[in-house]
Amino acid sequence: NLDYFAQLTIENAKDIIACGFIPEKTFIFSDLKYMGQMYPNVVRIWKAVTNNVVNGIFGFDGTSNIGKTAFPAIQAAPSFPSTFPIVLNAGRDSNLACLIPCAIDQDPYFRMTRDVAHKLVPKSHPLGGKPALIHSKFFPPLQGADGKMSSSDENSAVFLTDSPKDIERKIKQKAFSGGQDTKELQKEHGGNLDVDVSYQWLRFFMEDDAELERIGKEYSSGTGEHWSTGTVKAKLVSVLKEIVGEHQKRRANVTEEVVLGWMKERSLY
């Protein structure tokens, strides 16, 4: 149902806006709505990349529908400033460069893009049009490294829609522990920080690096205030309740009309 997924785009945009981006510096777009402006560069990328290359990168075969084969070019097109003639005031002669923060699973799309980038920019472009990437880490699902986060498994992650009670239940009951089986063993050997989900999540969400280091030292040695799995989980619950609660307050003020304002094509440059 295309209408359903188009509405998911609006809902995702609300979460992005609630993160605190600056409207004067941010343009959010939907491929469905912005395809007209992207299309010239999409076509240029289609011409530059063969089916054999795409199949080799993404593992497509004769059973894949044509949408899968076509999509990498659509993913690649926003790497070029000329895709945003109004937003960036850029034409094909632009020497603007692109920096893409993304998860590591998106890397193949932009390796493909870098291989053909020189065909979409002027020869004077200092990077030959190649986009640069910052790879972000995945943090582990609640069940540990062997599991997988999934929207179909509500206990695999904490969601931005979760209540404080849900957050506490999930962390206390579902977060994989790197602690020992008994208090005596925990005091003697400490916890395994590399597999403990609560500690790994604190590495992402705690702002205070000194406190995080102290928690790690205490938990891994079985000493101090955070000697046990329970105390580390309690700390994570406190941190997540504050983050998610504040996000929900901001998101509640983001209406669909507000989202459409952020998606309005306008000059930012």
C-alpha cells in the first residue's frame, strides 16, 4: 500500500524534526514528492552503471523486480548538489561537496556512487564529485549481538513511542546481561562489558564520558556503586526515560502541517 508507506515518511519526518534540526539549514524530502527534481541525475546514473555492476554489488538476479535494480540510482542522486537546484542554488557546474552520515549497511550504494561520480560533475570539482561518508555504528538489540532489532518484535528494541513503564520492563527483563551468575562471582570477576547490552547502550546515550568510564570500571571489576547488572540497568532506564520523554514532548508539537513546511522546496544556500 503505497499510501501507507507515504504516511510513514511523514511520521518518520516528525521524529527527525523532534531531534532538534535547524529549519533554516534543513530540507527534508520524500522520493515520491521530489522525484521530478532528482530525475535528471537519476537518469545519468542509470546510464553510467550497468546491470552487471548493480547485480554484483547487491546480489540481484533474474527474480528481482525492476524496482530493486533501479533504486540504487535513486539512492545515489542526492549525493550531487545539482539534484537540489533551488535548495542549494546549484547547477551541474557546482563544486559543492557532499558528506553522508549513514549506517554501514548503506555503504555499497555510495561506493557505487563514487565510481561514477566524475560523470555528473565538472572536471574542476576538487573531489571528482565523490561523496564522503561517516559510518555510524549499529547498537545491539536488547537480546544481544546474536539477535536483531525488528519492528515486528517489540522486545528487541526500545521505541520512541514506548512509555516509561515499557522502557523499564524491556531493559530489566530483556536486555542481555554480561554479568556473572551469582553475586560472589560478580564481585570476583566483574561483568563483561563487551556483551552487556545495558552498558553498550550507555556508551551511545550517556553524555558524561567520565561517569560512563566510572560505571564501566565498577561493573567490570564488581566494585563500587555500579558493581551489578541491576545497577547498570537502572542507570540505563533513567537515561532512556529522560531522552525518550523529552523527544515525545517535542514530537507532540510537530503536526503534519509543520512537516510539509520542512519539505517545502526553498533556498538554504
